[in-house]
Amino acid sequence: MNTLITGADGFVGSRLLTHLHEKIPGLCGTYWQQPVVDLPGIAHRQVDLRDPAAVDGLIAELRPKTVVHLAALSYVPAADKSPNTMIDCNIAGTFNLTASLSRHCPDAHLVLASSGEVYGVPAEGARITEQSPLRPANLYGVTKLSCEHVVRLPRFAALRATILRLFNHTGVHQSARFVIPAFLSQIAALETSTESTLYVGNLEAYKDFMDIQDVLRGYEKVIAHPVAGTFNVCSGKSHKIADLLTWMLQLAAKPITVRVDKNRWRPHAGGVFEASNRLFCQTFSWQSKIPLKETITRMYTHLKKAHRREDNHVV
């Protein structure tokens, strides 16, 4: 087996399998409930990464040269409802996978999907680099930082580990739990509704967003050039959420009123997240190419079509 992708039934994993399908032979993806990519030449394995015996059996069978570890619970508010589940899935799952790789294929290349959440809320005016203080402000960020420490343990030193601290990325089919698709899906629904009010949370935060296609190209380059280290993966540009919402409202076919709902505010979600991608760009000859406005427009076009299909099926 050449390349194993964990979490291949997720937003990024399923698209990465499709993206790599004709470029890398010997692809396999793990899934939780059922595979979502059906293409010739791609193998699938159902596994619970919290089960060390199941993970060890999988790695012993496949002995992959490269593992892209995407499987994780990534929705930050989910930790409030099920903190132990997030801890088990993210930290224990990463430990089980890394331990099995170390045991059966210690020269493998492990690509860990970490997060910009490991930095927490940066100091005012600070541009986040890989040397910035690590002060996660939510449990998701804590678990991702813990995963980084896991793969750096001395007992796993033989593994080549590339840690990618990914900032926000979005695209068609992303869950409406996340901010951009959440706004867009509500706006698309309001277009065909008698209602015209959009309820939102904190619009004052600044975030870095990338198109999922740019992220996929980044993974492709990391797989092709297995350089160990820790890298920020981001666009290098920060956008105020209020400005993004203004762009989205301009796409709507009717006027929409915005109302701030304090119940939708997430603790520690404010601040300005301005990050540097210089190290990643220089190391892997990568850059974020797709303008965010283009991404948002494409997502809205898709959502409007989906809502029309749903309306046509209403009896």
C-alpha cells in the first residue's frame, strides 16, 4: 500500500482521495460508517482509530509508505457537549496510529493535520508564525496540540512527521455547522421563504480562509516531498467575518436583514487571526491561488440549486 488517508469519509478526506485518484497508485481510505468515494483502484477500510488492536491490524496489513492523518472531530462547539469523545478520537486515535506505524513501518511518512487553533487568540497586531506561542483557547485546539506532542515523542523519532497547522478552509459540500456554509445555506433558504431575517453570532472576528482545492494541492505536494517539520497552511490573508457576510448578502436575490444573536457567540472566537504561510510556500513551492470571493460564489450557486431541487420535491 502506497498511501493511507484516515478520515476519508470527511469533508477533506473524501476530496483528497478523489484529487489523488489518478496521481498516486495504491490509495486506501479509512472511514467511520461508510465510504463516500467510489472510484476504481481505491481501497477502503472501516476502522475505529480508538481501538488499538483494530488500528494495529490495519497497519500490519497495509504497511503504508505515507499516511495522511485527517480523522478527527473538528467542530469546536462539539467539545462542549462531548469533551471525552473529542479527546478519545483525536488524541487516542493519533497515538494508536502513530504507535502502529512505529511498530510495523517505522520509516513511513506521517502527515498530521493539526490546526491553527493551537495558537489560541493571538496578541493584538501579532502575525502568527510557526514560532508563535501555543496557547489553545478551546478543547479542540488542546487536542490538536496534544496530537503534535504525540507524534514527536522520542519513541516515534524514526517516523518522518510533517505537521500541518491548517487554518480555515471551505468549499462546496462543507457542513453548514461552519461559518461560511452556515451563512450561505441560510441566505439560500431565505430567498425562497417569506422570512427575510438572518441571525448571526460574532461578526467582528478576523479569520484566514482557504479554498479546499488549494488545501488539496498542498497535501499533494507534501506527499510528493516528505519534508519533516511543522508548517502553517493558510492563505496569508485575514478577512473580517462581517465583510464576508456583506459579500454573501450581495449574492442574494432579495434584501435580507441581519440580526445579531448573542446566543450564537462562541467564547474566545474573536480577535484577529493573521497568519504567515511563508515557510510552507518556500518548502513545498505552494501558494493559495483561489480568491475567497470566487469560492463563496461557487458555494452559493451550488446551494441555490440544491434548495431549488428540494422545493421541487415538496408535495
